[in-house]
Amino acid sequence: MEFNKNEKTRGFFCDLHIHSRFSRACSKNITIENLEKWARVKGLDVLGTGDFTHPEWLNELKKNLIGDGTGIYKTKSGFKFILTGEVSLMYTDAGEDGKKGRRVHLVLLAPNFETVDKINSWLDTKGRRDYDGRPIFKISCEDFTAKMKAIDDGIEVIPAHCMTPWFGVFGSDTGYDSLKEAFGSQIENIHAVESGMSADPEMLWTFSELNNRAIVSFSDSHSFWPWRLGREATIFSSIDRYGDIIKDIRENGIIGTIETDPCYGKYHFSGHRNCNFSCSPEECREINNICPVCGNKLTIGVADRVEKISNQNIEENKNRKNFYKLLPLHEIIALAKASTLASKKTWFVYNSLIEKFGNEFNVLLYIDQQDLRKALPNDELLVKIILLNREGQLEVEPGYDGLYGEPLLKEKQEKLF
């Protein structure tokens, strides 16, 4: 299901799940200034701050962002942020075979700094916040959500990258088979799930629990570079107030989402990265989930997990939203130029396109092919790949067990050129 490519999508591009330099495995150069700069280059209208639970990052946010009572915070130059964070819940509860360890990541949206301070004060009674931007707590999904709603009904709790094996609410290793199982009495306070890079809305439309819930998409970016920031995003109808964004989420009123091809995600297929082995769900069943190289159980991928717990046909979800399936522009340029994401060759082409067309989403979605050809007079291959990407027709070798998928130039594509 796709947007009408003949009309520019009305709405606002928002990436509300990112991280600061205080989270593990994140760029040490993440600053508010860098986030704003590259969000503008990407074409984003609003960013989540990420990591409001971390004391040092929170202090920076309070010093650099200006509120006006709407729940939307701005930099001095006017770029918009809302207050967001992520927690890792690690606990044990009853599973099919007795006690089971759970590990679930949740994204939090908050309406103001006062509410954030209340969240953090409560979390301080449960553990430390100063060692990581995504702190760990031994609290169940149900109890955590109940406390958030008691603190402020404006807090939104969204299961992060819902299908990933270890930290997704539906994950194959430590997740649940349903939202009801995970959130219990708080199920009605879960209005959305984040698709994550290894899944897309089309896959999640096969879950009946999501028929009346929004499927949102954000980058979970660990840097500010445009091949990470905004690689997945949600398109909202209004961003004048925090409440407008929350209304779109709670009433499933989002316009749509930007999604990478799920094959691009790190956990789409099952496999073992150390054994250089991956397989489709069909192949996984044939080998009984056992790696033929080492003989141990495979890391079960998202595609396999979706097949296992889905319970309806796509058409039964009557509230489906449109989505673009896109790879970041750096990936497209690197593919056409046989270069790397951060090479000088890739950056040279990228910068020239941004200079001509303003931002990356303009290039990926809206600039017509004649204008692209004028901007790239000696590069018909790149023009064709941009257009294929726009139609969601690029081939991607599926990622697995922590390895990103890789875009490919296969023979059938090359014939189009």
C-alpha cells in the first residue's frame, strides 16, 4: 500500500525515537546543534529529544530548548523538539513453560519538563539513571505503564521496535505473543507500536490487536548522520502542539510512515552472523531452527516471528495507513557509485543534491525525474535507482542476527537501465 505519488503528501515528518551521546554505542558528537542541523538536511519537521532520563542530557535540553506551553520545544533558531526517552524493562514473569525472562524496550513521550522530572523522580526509587541514556529497570510492562498514566495522562508509552528478537514486545526470544499478555490491565493505554526496521506495517496488519492501533515508525538513531536520522519516520497531520501529535497517535490519525525495506533491518531473517548463515522462514522450519554450521539454535528473525503469531489476513485491518518504503539517500548513492556510505565520493553527490533540492526527503520522494536528470546529467544509473527506491522496488539482501541488509543491483534491475 503506497501513497499517491502524483500528490505531495500533506503532513509533517517526525522522528521521535533517537538517542543522545549518553546512550551506549552512540556517537559522542551528538549535540542538539548537530541534531538540528542534520534533521533540517533530512527534511524532518520535529525530532524527539531522546534520553530525557539521563541527568546530563536533560540538563542540556533544559538549557537549550525553549517551551511556550504547547509541549513543543524549540531551539533558538526555531527547530521543533518534543521530550522523549526510552527505557529497558528486564524482569521475569510467567511464560508457557513457567517463569520467563522478559526484555522489552518502551519509547516514552512527555508533555513538558515538569512531567519528565516526575518520571525521573519515580525512576530514582527503582534504580540508577546516570549510567546510560536507555536505563534498565526491573519493572513489568503493565506496572510501568500504570505508573506513567498515574503521573500524567499525557505521557505516551509505545513499544519500541516491536518485533526485534530480544527487546521487542513481540520478540522471538524475550517477548510476548500479544500486547494483552504483556500489558494486562493497561492494554487500553497502549495506542501504538513502533514497527522497527526489520518489520513494516504490511507485516503488522496481520495482527488483529493492531486493527485499532497506530503503527508508527522512528529511526532509533544512534548518530545524527542522515543515513541514520530519519531513516524511518511518521507523518503527522499537525505539530503545533504536543497534544496534536498525541491525538494522531491515540486515534490512529497519522497520515503514514517512512519505512526502510524490512530486509534492510538487522533481524529480518533468521540466522547466525558468526556462521555466515541466514535463511527464510520456510528454510528455518525445514531445519527445525537449528544452524547447520554450528548445530545451535538460530536467532529467530522477524519474518519468521510474524508468521508464527499473525492471526488474520491483511485485508481484515480496515485502518491501514499508507507508507513509503525507502532506503536513505546515502545508501542509494553508494550503491550507484560502488562506494561506501561515508566516502568522499558519496558525500560529494549527496551535498550537491541537497544544495539543489533543499533536503533529502525532497530528493527521495518529490523531485521529478526530469529535474533529477538535469541535476545528474551524466548519471542515469543514479537517477534510475532513486526512482526505483521511490517505488519500493530495490532488491535488498535480508539482514540477520545483528547485520544490516544490503541493497543490491540484480540482473533484473540492470535490464531496466
